[in-house]
Amino acid sequence: MTTANAGNAETSPHKASMTTLTIAAVGVVYGDIGTSPLYTLKEIFTGGYGLKADDSGVLGILSLIFWSLIWVVTLKYVLVVLRADNQGEGGVMALTALARRGVKNRHLQLVLVMLGLAGASLLYGDSMITPAISVLSAVEGIEVAYAPISHWVVPVALGILIALFVLQQRGTAAVGKLFGPLTLLWFASLAALGIYGITQAPQVLSAINPVHAIDVFRSNPGIGIVIFSSVVLAITGAEALYADLGHFGRRPIARAWVWIVLPALVLNYFGQGALLLIRPEAINNPFYLLAPDWALWPMVILATIATIIASQAVITGAYSMTYQAIQFGFIPRMRVFHTSSAERGQIYIPTVNWLLMAGVVALVLGFKSSTNLAAAYGIAVTGTMLITSLLLSVVMIRVWRWPLWSALPLLTGFLLVDTLYFSANLAKIFHGGAFPVLAGIVLFTLMSTWWRGRALLEKRVGTDLPLEALIHSLRRQPPHRVSGTAVFLSGRREVLPRALLHNLMHNQVLHERVIVVTVESDDRPWLEASERVHMEAFEDGFHRAVIRFGYMETNDVPAALQTYSRLQASSDAPFPFEPMKTTWFLTRETLVSSPHVGMARWRERLFSFMLKSAHSNMQFFHLPPNRVVELGSQVEV
């Protein structure tokens, strides 16, 4: 995953060539799934399932991996899910917004929102595990290359990860330029090693036959579906294909998978399998032992670089998802820094960065090896995959209007496979998998509390008095009018903000032009300037403005009003907006807990703490600090 830029699914925001975008997609999109060969086969055969690295076991597992890559990644994500673009953007948040668009029932919309929040929560857990397991598995090549310094694995991995997080504030634009070529070299190396192994035992190619996948269960009747909890390691990172849709577009991502990534992965897995058929004892680390002696240290270095790239992609993806969640009102506002003047999607969120770093460091120190981490890895990924299929079902039937005879067989297949993988991974809860689950539960609680609390707060900070009624009452007792423009922010368009009434009550003055502004988040990522502001004029200098921003856009309210003023300059009803003659009025709410209103007492306290910690409206809406007046208000929730 990575931050998304403006554009649609077929056109690059930078108008780059298809080849350039395809190479770039290899670097950013496939970093996670591209490093899975480092540990997948090793964990399957050493994970305590009783599997032997003989012909039946090796060919059966390779067949399961091959057909998982075909069914889950190629068919589900590349051919179907990538088509579910929300004006070019992808990811679980974008899919949730798209699914809600096709549903009118409020209760079903609520269910979809809860599914989206659950998917986002699990992805945050995945964002912590992926860097930890990827870098650890790469650095563990030291144990193979030179065993006496194996005790340096954890310190070196920690040093790399901490440095990666510390450097985030400098931006990833420069490093991003190296992603494509370096990861292309990585996949070329994977393919070359795979071919080298296959030439030594060509019979391994018979694993393409799905009969071998069935035979592995016949030969090992005690395994059951639990084996899928390790097979899933081969397809972790599939969700990144969809999350990066807005950055590269569907065609470059699909081409990169079909022509580069899939062949390289299959060749490498089959090459490792060929090695195991010849030397079953190589199961301790088949990836590195597949390499010739002269190539071992270069592969350790290249693998470390590849895992750093994979970690970087996951981290920036967490920033992007957080930004979308802020826009949708699911989490409190945070400081967001744009680290590139050329690429809108390059952002840095300090709070997310340091929390992720703390989680990653705790995982490395707690689990100490990729083998231990593999026991926790998978439950977050498969949970998100299952949620994606559920949301996709709504999109296919209610938004795309697919006929049931064609949609149901495909969706049934997706849901069955995802349920199979998720069920198999549930056992990991007792072997370290509780970490991502608990992280997801905590994040889900925080997001749902914030979303519910904001809805209650917006209902109570306004007044039911219509703007027309206020205008009519002011005619009977007109207040003193002063020059300039006053802008009052209101959470809902149908209510008056308390700041307006407090200003009238306490200051007993009114500006000659009054604008009541409501900011709404659209379920599209980007909006044209002409459709951003809807202005309604009333008598006596009153206006009501509804300003919409896409969930990938910056909420710059003054800039939106200035642009609207410029667009209206030549119309029959010009709207003059002068920033230096405008005063912005905000209400700062102090929450008072009530046993009869809103949420449970503990959630009220949690929401109150989150509200105090949130980024202020002044900063979030980019209001000029020297022209803002804040009025206090106590609100019961």
C-alpha cells in the first residue's frame, strides 16, 4: 500500500508511459507479496503440521501455493476487485464508500460502515506485522551466510526499522524513484534462482496439476484446513493491489502482476521445492540455501533492500488510509504534512508513524524471529480479504447491477476461499495471532466511538432554529451591523451553529455579510472546482454554503471560497470574497457527561479524551490564525 495521487484507474496523474508505471508498480505495489518467498515454504514445513519434505508434501504444497496465487490474487483481485474503483481510488475505505452508494437502507449502510471500520482496523495490525516479519526474514540470511554472528539478527533488524521510521518525515519521493528498478532486480533474482533450482529437479513443475493439492490432504489426514494458515503467507500483500489503485491505475498493476511478479514468484517457489526434493534438510532456510555460495551475501543484501521497500510501502499506505479515515470522520483529526510539492499523495502523519514504530519494535523484541512472527501473521490479512469480498458483493449486485446468475457463483467462490483461509488462521490467536486481533479491536473501538460521538455532538452543537427564522427575528430587533464578512462553521447544513447565536447574544453585533459554512466529505476521492461549493443566498446579507471535499483532498475552506468567488466573478450573481476582511468564528466544545444522553459512560470519557487530542478546526480547515475567533460551549453527550 502507498499514498494515492489524483487520477483515474486508466490514466496516470503524471501522464507517464505504461512501461514506466508498470515498473513503478512493481516497486511499490508488490513489495509485500514479493518478499513472501523468504519465509513461506520454511514456515509451512517447520510449522508443526507434520508435513514431510518428500515428493507428496512438496508437490502438494506447491500446488496449493500456485492455485492460491491464481484464484485469490489473479482472479479475485487483479481481474475483479481492481475494477471496483471509486473514481480511480481503491482500498477498503474507498470500497466501503462505493458500496454505501448503492444502498438506501440506513441500517444496511451502518453495517457496511462497521465492516469498513473492521477492515481498516485489521489493516493497521497488518501494517505493524509486515515490516517486522519482512525485515527479520531478510536479515536472518546472516545465520546462513555466517552463523557465528547470528545473535546480531534482532539488533540489525531493529536498527533498520527504527531508521526507516525516523526518515519518514523527510518524505519518500526520492526513495520512491529507486523502488521500481531495485524491486525489478529483486524479482529477476527470484526468477533466476527459481530456474536454477528447477533445472536440478524438473519434475517439480508437475505441481501445477491441482490433483497434487488434493493429495496432500489424503496423505496427511490430520492436517485439515489448518495448513492454509501457513499457505496464506504466499498471498499476503494481495490487498495492496487494490489499495494502490489510485497511484498507478488498474492496467499497470495488472500487467506488472501477469508479466513480472506472478512468473517470478511461481518460479522461485518451484525452485525452492526442487531444492527440497533433492535436499530435504534444506528446509531450515530453503530460500537462501537455493542460492549458490557466491551469491549468498548479495542475496542477503538485496533481500534486505527489498524488505525495506516493502515496509516503506506498507507505512505510506497506513498514512493514506489514515487520511481517508480522517476525511470520512472515522478518526480524530491529526497533523498531516505534505512532503512533496509535486505529488499530492506524499504525506507524513507523525502520530501514525510513531505508533506504528512502537508496534513494530514491540513485535521484533517480543517474537525475535520470522518463524515466531509467522504464527501471528495471516489473521489480519485474511480478515481483510473476507471483508473485501463482502463489500464487493454489495458493489457487484447493487452498484454494477450484475445479474445474479453471473455474480453469485463468482462471489460464492470468493467467500468460500476467504472463509477457508480466515477459519484456518483463527487458531493463530493462541499462538501470537492475538496481537493483530487485539490491535484491531482497540482501533475499531476508537474509530466507532469517534464516529458515534461526532454524530451525537453535531446534533447537539447546533440549534433547530432555521436560518430563515433567525433572519426574520432580526428584522424586528436589528443588531448593530459592522463591515466585513463573518464565516460560521456548522456541522450540519440544516442547523445554525452556536457560535453565531453566542456572538449575537454576547457581542450584540453582526457583520454585513454572514456565511454559514458546512463542510462535507464526498464519497469520491476528487471533485472538480465547479462542483465543490454550493452557495445559497438569503436576504439581509446571509448566505449558506455547503463545501464538499473528496476523501483524498485537503480541506482548505478559504481556498475553496476564493476559487468559488473567482468562478462567479463573471456571472450574474458575483460573490466577492475578501480574505483580509473576513472573520472566522469557531465553537470550542467542552463535553459534559450525561447518564441519559448518547453513549456508555466509558465511551463518553474516551470520546472526550479523543476530542481534546484532535487537531483543531482552525488547522484542519486551514483557517488563517490571525482571523479566527473561538467561542466556548458546553455540550452534554
